[in-house]
Amino acid sequence: MKIKLAVLFGGKSVEHEISVISALQAMNSLDTEKYEIIPVYMTKQNDFYTGNALRDIEKYRDIAKLLTEATRVTFVSENGKTRLDRLPAKKFGSNTVSEIDVAFPIVHGTNVEDGALQGFLKTLNLPFVGCDVLASAVGMDKFVMKTILKDAGFPVLPALRYAAKDYNHPETMLAEIETKIGYPVIVKPVNLGSSVGISKAHDRASLENALDTAFSFADTVLIERAITHLREINCSVVGDENGAEASVLEEPVMQDEILSYKDKYMDGGKDGKSSGMASLKRKIPAELPEDRTEAIRTLAVNAFLTLGCSGVSRIDFMIDCDEDKVYLNEINTIPGSLSFYLWEPKGLKYKALLDRLVQTALDRARKQQSITYTFDTNVFAMGSGFGGAKGAKGAKR
């Protein structure tokens, strides 16, 4: 019997379209002898739809029309099983569209990759591929991630974090950035990926513009020193707490001072069509000495384990060529194209990578079933102690 695999993609995120591309790539590569693939598209309003029409990339040119060819659904958890039910429900007949054994979120960005969707799936008692709630949330918040990794001894650049309310006093904020970091600086939304909202500032005027841009995408921003002579190196890691391994390294080829959204997703595809991160111009493997290559791969695996990650992630590094020093930049807990192009040079084909990710999710679910989540005592049967505002927990003895 095939495993019923729901692939979730889209969602309320500025990286919505990239999620669609990544998910369709994966669905076209999954083992159809082993899995019954159930596409679940999340609109930008977080409505759920399913149907085979959702697997045709051309149909996303007109999403309103596409949705008329799909079925709106809702998730239902009942008797330890999860299913998709038709929404709105029909008055007669079954409303169950499909049962689900495991979910595969292939989503990017805020509201979907940051633990929100993972928490929803966990509440449904539905096994899912990838990082759990905490690792997803930490990986999405660049400042929290840097703080944890710095405390664990990883090399990260110092950074300042500001909330939108801090921009009500811009002079104080600008002066602090100039004093504590100085120019040039990188300004980025604290919880976005795909290079959305990221700018480099060389002076106060460009810093003000960069802050305006970043705050338009998030209510919290991160500022860190810009490395003048920079090489970016990326490494993917696959596994979980029981063991993880690193891919080959890549060096993206930048057309600007920073790797842009256009560099990543809008250039290099056939006939003008993006194929996600797989279309990015890059050197694979990155041209680095063997000892540095192995040092970066080791850092990547250790960061993955330190943050409690699972599934496949991509860890991005920066080399300051002036200092000849490596810095860990950030982790992508659900990387574009699932970084399959970094595993194929190691002999791990995309179909096998996807199968490994699903099996890791099912293994985690089996382990979690052995954990006790209830205490076999009926507090309400105790009869007394419920009076008063303090209740049983707050009562003084």
C-alpha cells in the first residue's frame, strides 16, 4: 500500500512563488511506486486547496482560474488519523477527499517556515518532514539564531537588532549603527529569506533607504557589518539528531554586491522560466583548499545539530578574504529546491533524497509515540480545591 504523502506549498509569505517552484520540482521527482502524492496548495490567505491541476506550473499564471479547477479543503484530525475534508461540506455523501499519512512542507519564509505551519501539523498529530517547531522558529529568526550559535562558539558577525518602534527615533538609531558597526553595513529583515528586503548601505542616505526597505517587509530588522571582499559558500546538511552529513560545497556567482532575489530565481532558467535555486549560477564544488572545505562542512553539521534541525537544511557561510576568516551567516531550514543539486554530486539522487527525508519524518513520529503526554489522574474527580481565584496551582500552603 502506498504512503499517502501531502506536499504543502505556497502560503502567506513573500516567498510564496518560490515555494510553488520548489514543491513542483519535488513532486515531479518523488517515487510514485512508493508514495501517493497529494498536492496541498496554500493561498496567500492560507486557504487550502488540492487537486491534480495544482501540479501544472503553467496554471499558476492565473491562480483565480486554477482554484476553480481545484477543491478547497480543511484538515481534520479524528481517532488518531488526519484527513482532508471538502470545504464547504456537501449535505449528502462523504466529504473526505483523502486521508494523509505524512506531510511534506515545502514552504519558504514567514508564517510557513518559521514554526507556525509545523505547530499546526503537530497539533493535528500528523507526521511531517523537516525541522520541528523550535528549530524552525530559531532558524527563521536571524538574530536568535546568531545568538544561540555565538553562545555555542560558532563564528558569527556581531549584529544589532531593531524593532519598528525604534525607527520612531531614527537619529538615535542611525547614530548607534554608525558608532557600533560603521559603514558599510548590511540591512535585512530578521525573518525573511531569498534575499528579500536585503540592502547594503555605504553612508547615512543609503542606510535610511535600506532601513525603509527592510521595515516594509518585517517589523524587526538586523544590521551587521558588510564584508568588503566577500566569498559566499553554501553547504547542505541532511539527517537528524541521530546523525547528519554534509553535502559538497557551492559558491554562488553574484551579479551585484549581494546575492539578490533576481540572481537566485529569475535568471538562468530555460526559456526564461525559473527552476528555483537550481538555476542559480554557481561553482560546484566550491574552489577551496581541502582543509577549509572540510572545516566548513564540519561547521555546517555541528550547527545543524546544535539548532536541533531535522530533514535537509542549507547553511550559508561568508569568507572575509581580507581577514581570511570564515563566518556562519544563516541557516535555511527548508532551502530552495531542497538543495538537491548539492547532493547529486555525492551520488544521492533527488528521488533518494526525498525518500530519505520522508523516512526520517516517519522515524521521528514512531519515536514520539513512545513518549508519555498524559498523566493518568483525573484532577476534576478530586472534588475540592477549585474554589477561589488562585485555584489548585496558585494556592499557598
